[in-house]
Amino acid sequence: MVTPNVRTSSAHILAGATATGKSAVAQCLAEQMGAAILSADSMLVYQGMDIGTAKPTAEARGTVPYYGLDLVTPAEPFSTGRWLTAAAHCTETNLIAVGGTGLYIKALTDGIGGAAAAPDARAAWQRVFEQEGLQGLQDALRKKSPGAFAALPDPSNPRRLIRALEHLGASGTLPQHWKPELLTPNSELRTSPSPIIVLTLPREQLHRRIVRRVEQMFASGLPEEALALREAYPAWSATAAKAIGYEEACAMLDGTLTREQAIERTVIRTRQLAKRQETWFRHQANAVWLDIAEHETTADTARRVSQLWRQHGPTTIRRPLG
């Protein structure tokens, strides 16, 4: 059953690790299809954080409508629930959702299971997931409430674990609206009839792309962008402060890292992010993987993605009623 405060529609979804070129491919396809783009990237929501997030420029976007960008300042906390609420304002019927934030895409296809209760707590548990993986979340929930962990029918779902930890911290209980039929892995709310398309590059090729991207970001003014943002927003949210590239650029500005060290650390963290993203999509998404090559053109990749979309059809998505 579909809850009455949720509306269903469909979208073509393109995902993948950072630096796989998915944004450029989505732009190409949106131009061909006359579609709008919904960004499913947790860093692109921050206003002014442009260079370090590889946010598509206004020139690159052209006439394609974009949603999910520049939703908050770096000083504001953000959450998957807030992103899904923002996505509800996109009423386009011809939509491409693109990004590498698995929790956003999962919320879009499966629903969030309730509104965000504690954005700061959610961000903290998201960092636990990023640093310690699924096991870290499971251990934390077992420690907080063995009974709550035992009650979850999907303890391998990081989104559900984060929500459980968030609500336990806020109220000491799980959400009352988490009815068994909404938690069952095979329920309609958790079923995505058509897969998402996930781009993947051979590891060595992806790593070379990451190095080039990071070097270009620093050469294009990432430290200067970070400085301007710190002057505008002296206190950043915990998530924004830890953003890859920005944390290193700020450390460089503070003199605790050299430029070379900042670049090296950013490369390392970006590689780690890419690995986590691929792991997440392999274990948590209903996906069709598309192997691409380092020197494959954007147009060629777009053509192959389009073929898969024609084969499998769009994916059902669920958004709160606006």
C-alpha cells in the first residue's frame, strides 16, 4: 500500500561513484530528452560550495531545469528528509535523477519512512556509516537498544539503521508509524520495479580521473572559494565542515597542511568515498551496472545509458506531497 502523504511518479535514475562522469551524461541526456534534472548529491545542496563539489555551472546547465542544488548555506544542517521534501517541489513529469548519494536515491525510490526528526544527529550517524560502514551502525544500535535492533527486519539497510538511531536518541523509542507492513523488505513501499543505472570505471582509471579532478579544483580556486565561504559563514554545519576538499583547503589556509598535502589528502578521501559509494550501490540498490572506459566520450556513454533506460523503463519514485 502507498501512504496517503506520498505521491508516486517516475524518473530515469543515473548513479555512480564520484568522477565517473554521470553529471555530464545526465546533462547530455536531459538535452536530448527535454528533461529536467534532480541532483541526488548531498554536497551540491550547499550554496557557494561549487568548485569542490564539481557542481555544474550555469553555463554547463544551459536551458535544462535543475532541482536539488543550493538548498542551504554551509552553516545549516541538512538531512535526507529535508532533501526529499525539497524534491517534492519538483513537479516535472520528464525527470532525470542523478547523483552518488545512495541514501537520497533510496529515499526517492523507497520513501523515507517519516520526516526528519534530528538533522544534526542524522549527520553524525551518517559520518559513522562513512567511517565505520554498516557494522558501525549495527554495533551502535545493538548497544543503544538490543530490542530495537532485533525488531528491525532489515538490519542491513543503513538508511533504516540511521533513522532508528536518530529516533532513539531523540525520544528513546522507534517511530510509532513504523508499522510492520512498512518495514517488510518485500512490501510495495520498498520495491522499485525498474532498476537504476550505475556507471562504473575500472579502479585504476577512476583513480586517475580523481587525481586530475582534485588538481583541477585546487588550480581553479578551491582554497579561495573556501576562504570566501568562511568569511561569509564563520560557523559551518558538521557535515559541511567535513566536506572533502573543503576541510583540506581550510587546513591549508590555517597553515596545518601544505598545498601539496591538502591535494594528496583530498585525493585519498575522494578515493575512499568512491569505494564506499560503489559498495553501497552494490549492496543496497536495485541496479544495472554499466562498465565505461576512461576515454569513452560523454555522448557514447549517454547513448548506452539511453539504451538501458529504453530496455528497463523509468523507475518509480515516491515523494511527500508538497
